[in-house]
Amino acid sequence: MSKQQVREQFGANAAAYVASPTHAQGASLGWLVARVAPQAGWRVLDVATAAGHAALALAPHVAAVVGLDLTPEMLPLAAGLAAERGLGNLAFTVGDVEALPFDGGAFDAVTCRIAPHHFPDVDRFIAEAARVLRPGGVLAVVDNVVPGSRLRGKRANAQREAGDYVNAFEKLRDPSHVRCLSHEEWLDALVAAGLTVEAQETQDKRLTFETWAARHTPEMQTRLRVLLTQAPAAAAEFLDPQSGSGLTTFRLREGLFVARKNGMP
């Protein structure tokens, strides 16, 4: 899917992100603020800001927040939420995470929440985030992660295959999905960019299948349900589908990472 197609898809669904429970209220929102430990004089960049939920959570603690998103339709919604909350230290701009329109060293922190699985080139995003950070600044990322392993052998191969399966499941539901990395891949990518990982953890979240798949036709919902309920063993262990009270739930996992740019402030 091209970036123009991504803009069109997210533009058409922009309003849904204002009230989306995963984006507006997820547990990782509080984790992000706590781990970043924002300071009063900071200038923060929140990339792929969408409806601005992470930017809004950080704004009361810092001097200024810039929210950047590829989709223009998102930004008036984010600005509207900021106005509703009486926050005057936010600005929103259109831009590409792979070519950030800012000078090097412009920010004390860069944040990105539940978005990198839509990026064509995660390594380029990390490199750009590192570029616009001041020495000693922090990059904080939250994103869905899939099973993976650095090891060899049958069990490691099964974990990587499970990761591929979960990505295929997600992509069928959402064509703008590019790829979730594994926890191990995130750590390796951050280190490869010259950053020092200071915090890392995972949090599980349960989604209701019927809500998650609601945008699709009954035929597509059936295909997705079959993928969920008939997943191979390692993928099924990760997704953990459960049925009850007429609804089906399943598990996804978020990885949470804070990495620091080397050098003195």
C-alpha cells in the first residue's frame, strides 16, 4: 500500500480515532508518560500523532509538543481535543516520519504510539527520530509486537512463523498494516541506530473480535474468524482466542521501549 493510499484510508476513518479505546485510553498511554519522565522545559515531538492522544497526555508536563501525522484529516481533530482541554502548547503539522521536517537536535523527546507497524521503513523512522533529538534526548515507542526469536532451532523457527502468521492476520483486516516487529527486532533496531535502550517491557491487551472486525463484510469477518480460531499452535498460543457470552476475544501484545541518544545535553 502506498503512502497516498494510507492517507486516504486513515483520512476516511479519522473520526474513529478520537474515541478509539485502544488509542484514547490504552494502558500504554500512562506508561509512555511515566517512562519518558517529561520535564517542564522540554520540547517534544509526537510522530504519527493521529488524534493526538499521546501528545495531549504529554502536553501538561512540558513546554511545547508538536504532533506530526501523514494524514491531514487527523490534525483538526487533534487540535479540537487540545482546545477542549484548554491546552495551548500544542501545534500540529503534516509530515512523513521517514523525512521529518525539523532541524537536527530540535527536540528533547520523540514519541510514537501504536503506529510503527504502518511504516514502510522502521529503521528510517528510528534514524530520523535520532537525528532530531538533542544529545541525551529520548525516543519512546509503543507498538504491537509479534512472536520472534534470535535463536536457531525448531522452537525459534515456530516463534518466527507465528509472528508471520499474526502479521498476515492483521494485514488481512487492515491493508495499511505493513509489519509488526518482534520485541527482539525492536531492541536490535534501536541499538543499530546508536541509541541506548533504558527501558523495555511488554503489556498484553485483549480485543473483542466483533468490534475489531466490524468494518468488514460478513464474508471477510468469517475469513478473519477462521484465521483466528484455526491458527497453528504457536500463533494460537500467542493470540489466545476465547469465546463466551456470544463474543470472541483475543490477545495482542504491545512492546514499550525508551532509548536515549548518546551524548551530553
